[in-house]
Amino acid sequence: MTAESVSLHPVVLCVGDTTYLDYGGILAKRDGYGPQGNGGNGLLLHSGLAVEPDQGQPLGLLWQKLWHRQHRAQPPEDETPAQKQQRRAQARKVQRARPFDEKESYRWVEAMTTVEPQVSPSTRVIHVFDREGDIAEVFEQLNGLSHTGVVVRAAHNRALEQDPHRLWEKLEAQTIAGYHEVELCETKKRKARTAKLAIRFCPVQLRSPVRLGEDSQLQVVAVYAHEVDCPEGEEPVSWMLLTSEPVTTLEQAQTILRWYTYRWRVEDYHKILKSGCQVERYRLAAEGMKSLLGFLSVVAADLLRLTYWQRTQPESPAASVLNSIQIQVLKAKSSPFPKSLTIAWAVEAIARLGGYLEHRRKTPIGIQVLWRGWAKLHDLVEGWQLANQT
């Protein structure tokens, strides 16, 4: 369904990220879950979220992959340090010898190859990845795709073909083309602020690793943005972005930067999945959990789309995000209701279904109450449909 809707756009972004779902508290039914960092036990979920490229409005899910890591055999209790070193060296050797499509990093390429045939050739899909997606196979794969591009934040100071400089040195030597301001959201390491970025860009050809063969061509454009006038005590923002898209003007470079900032939408999506839909609170066997996640993932995408519509276009018609039956149900449960049925009205009506209190209207609507209201709306819609079939 999302693939059909994005085909109405000439360009759409597919922002990707991986999140860890921790079910370490499950003492039974652990088969099908796998190890994670810091002793966790659970699943890994990679999401490809469709985003409109001009305003950053989420459109829905284009692709997801769910998997778990295999438990490793426990080492012998009497293992010596030398034996431990030898065992780890052997494990690294086996890991390097694995085919690429069997490695976790394959998910970045898999997203590209899976999404392209689902979307109309008239729509160019730009995948936006953070530093985990900076692998040579991502850029090499572009040579075999017709309407797919990438924006990837570089993690490696790569060597360049026929150039004595490495990536960072090459871009730092370029003239500043202009400046661009971006809004930075608050994280554990920084406060929210507006950052002024100096922009440099130029085409580069990355040196292909031996594993890809001599004929591999990794031609991209590098857009380097470094914060100026950074507040005291804060770490300056510095992004090296590699893209398949043409960048010959400051405006095009600013577009690439804006697209990269929309990558945070998928982090918001995973946050809704965890804090709103509370996927980590369930205690099911792995197969049942995977089935439930298939449902909750779609619900979380709907909630993300709804909340962004409310933030950016609250006075738009409710029909922009809800179907006619959903609106009829909300009208029946909301009395009185305004003459103009807007997205703002719809969100508040859904929140009331989830327990939002009328006298606390000055309190922001939380994602958990919105999730409860959305779930109840689905139940009411199903009941309405069954009643009208008889």
C-alpha cells in the first residue's frame, strides 16, 4: 500500500535504521530470541520508512526486516588466555569468509534491492543511511539499479582513486560554497539548538576494496558540513555525506543536508513502537512475537504519520489521514463536534478514546494515550463494519 502511494511522488526518501528489541526478562520461551549487547536477549528490527522529501512528512513503511542473532557456544571453563586468543582469531576468520548476503550488514543493500521493484520506475527512491550504512557494497549496488539513489553519512576516511588525499582531506581543501542552518533535536549528549553549517562539496571516486573486484566503480558526490560558531561546551556538528545524486550548486547541497536530517524520522518511529505500542512489554514465544510485531509496526507507522500531520498541518481536513468509516466513528463518539473536521480535531478525538481528559487540554497528548485511542478506534471500526454487513 505504501509503495503504491509513494508512486505519486517523483522523489521519495526511504530512511533506514536498526533498533534492538530487548526481551531479556523472558525466562521461558526463549527459543527464537538471540543475544544482544550488555547481556540482552531479543530481536533486531530494521525499518525502511518512506518520507516525503520537501517537508519530511512520513508516508508509511516501505520495508522491514526482523531477525535474531545465534547464541554462541560457551567456551571451556579451563580455557587458557592463549586458547581464548586463538578461538577469537578463528571466529574472525570464519566471519570474514561468510558470503556478504549472510552478514547483518547486508540489510542495507537488501533494503535497496527489495524496495526498487515495489515502487514505480517513475519514482526515484533515495535511501538515507547513517554511518552503519557506509559500506562499499551500498555504493557498488547502485550500478545495478535504475531508479534508486543514496545519501549515506560517511564513517570511514576512505582512500580515493587517482588522488593522494583521503576523503576528509579532499573535502577540507575545498572552498566553502555557503552556509545552511539546521534544527538539531535534543539527545542524551546535546541540547536542542539551531546549528549553522559551512558547506563544501565535490565529486569523488572511492577506492574499491579488493573484495569487489578491479572493475567496481564507486563514484559519488561528497557533501561536507561542519558547524561554525558552536556554543561553548557543545561538540560541533560535522557531517560527511556521500550521495549518488548530482550536486553542482549550493542549493542542491542544502537539499542533501535537509534529506539527511529527515533520517531522524525513523528514530521517532522506533520510539513510538517502543514507548507507545510498548512492543518490549509482551511476553510471547518468538514466532508469536514476530506476528504481533507485524501488526504493531503498521500501527506505529500510522501514529507517526498522524502526529506529524498534526504538527505541520493541523488545520488540514481529517480525511487527509483517516478514511470515511474512521471519521464516522469519531463523529459518533464526539459530541458536539466542530463544523470543520480537521486533523487537530481527529487527533484529540482519538486521544479521548484512549483516556485523554477534557479538562487537561493544555497538557500535550502523549503517545501512549494516542496509541490506546488508535487501538480502540480500530476495534470500533471493525464493529461498525460487522454491524453494517448484517
